[in-house]
Amino acid sequence: MDGNGRWAQQRGLPRVMGHRAGAAGVRRAVETAPELGVDILTLFAFSSDNWKRPAEEVSALMALFEEHLAREAEECASNGVRIEVIGRKDRLSPALVAAIQETEALTRQGARLKLRIAVDYSAREAIRRGEIGPDLDLLIRTGGEQRLSDFLLWESAYAELVFLRMMWPEFKAADFASAVEHYHNRERRFGAIPVNGHRSTRELWLD
């Protein structure tokens, strides 16, 4: 979910306002994903390298994350969305860890969409620990950068990649649908010949 801070700065706003606008983008993505046939949606919320940012911004991000977990958990549970937070938790505040555990327990029965949120996440560290998740089908990155930035490196081995110049707060349902359609128009061979042109969009990453 790249570009929140820059989106705010371009409008003369504090960076934290961009993160709040980005939170609205999360809701749009979660509401849209099942309609597009996506079963698993992984959102890159905070990387292990993001601790290098100013303490004030990091604190605001963590508070915003805790706030939205509390606000959205019941609605996610009602709509069949199962939330799972991946990444380290030993550097998070006890209050945030408790909120994560409560949200995961409340939404555990969700079967419509599995929403994985990466917080204090590093793919290289996850590989060293043997914490490997399901393979990715489609990777979408907003914000204009064209790199993986230490996210799901192992799982992205055969992912189709879509890089967008727009900032995350600008990412709308139509953009999501366009990226998935672009994916469906690609031929996925996995080193062989596709069988009956089969394609799937079960697992997706948004950065």
C-alpha cells in the first residue's frame, strides 16, 4: 500500500493524513476482492525497515492500525472476512498485540476472504524462520516503485506483477478490477505449456 505519505505531502497535508486516507483504501480493497474472485488478499502495512521512519510517524501508524482493528473486526466477522496478521509481534506494543489476537479470534470463522496484514514484516527473515505462506498469483504495487521491497519474496516466484504510478489512496475498485483483468489476459506457463488456458486469482498482494 505504497504512497500514503507522498499523497499527503503533494496536497500540503501531514503524512499521517495520508495514512488515514490509505485506511479508506484498505476498506475498498477488502470489499472489492471477493467480487473479483480473490480468496486471499495480503496487504503490506508496515515493513521491518519502516522502523527507521521518524518515531512520531511510526507511533501514529501503530495507533491507526490498532484503531482500525477495533473498528473493523466485527464487520469483517459479519461479512466472512478472516483476518490474520503476519510478521514479528515482539516489537509491537502489548495493547496492539492484544488487539491483533482479539481480532484474529473474532474473525476466525470467516470463509469469504482471508485478509492477511503484514506488520513488522521482512520476507528474508520469514524465509530464515521457515514461515512460508501460499504462492502468490498477482502482485500489485502502487506508488510508482518497481521492486518487491522484501515482501513475500519466496511466495512471489511466479507471481504476475502490476506496478502502478498512482498512490495508494487513489487506488479504487475500478483499478483493482483492471489489474485483475490484466492478470487474466496473461499466459501463465510456470516453465511449461498452459493446460486449457487455466488461470486463477486466488492469492493476491497489494503494496
